[in-house]
Amino acid sequence: MSRALSAQFGVPAFDPARQKASTELLERLPAGFARQHLVLPLAVDEESGTLSLAAVDPRDTTAIGEATRLLRCRQVAVCVVPE
């Protein structure tokens, strides 16, 4: 399923064997934000300020932008995760 969504949206697929959600980043988001918007913060590259974010709908630029803003990141790299 992830591969099909990845191809459809043109973004990498979330790989739970290689990527884990960041507890610290989840704690920095308002309660319920990740659940409501179906996004999962994975990591932040401190040097570049890039947030790695898994999203059910990588076209949801509002939720992705808000997560990036709330976590005070300059850029975002999105991967797709099935619901």
C-alpha cells in the first residue's frame, strides 16, 4: 500500500523498520494535532532545519505547513504513510 501511495504522490514511503516517530517532537505539538491531521513527526535535521514528517495525505499543505511552523522548522521533507 505504501509503495502505491508513494508512486501516486511522488514522495517516499514511510518505512517503520528504518524510521521512528520522535517522542520529543510529538510532545512539542499541541495535544491531538498529529492525530487530527494524520501526520507523524520523525526527526529534525538541526543543521538544515528540515523536519522529516510522515503524512497520510502529503497534499495537505495546510497541516504540513502548520506542523512545520509549530515545530519551528525551516523546511519539510514529507513521506507517505497509509492510514
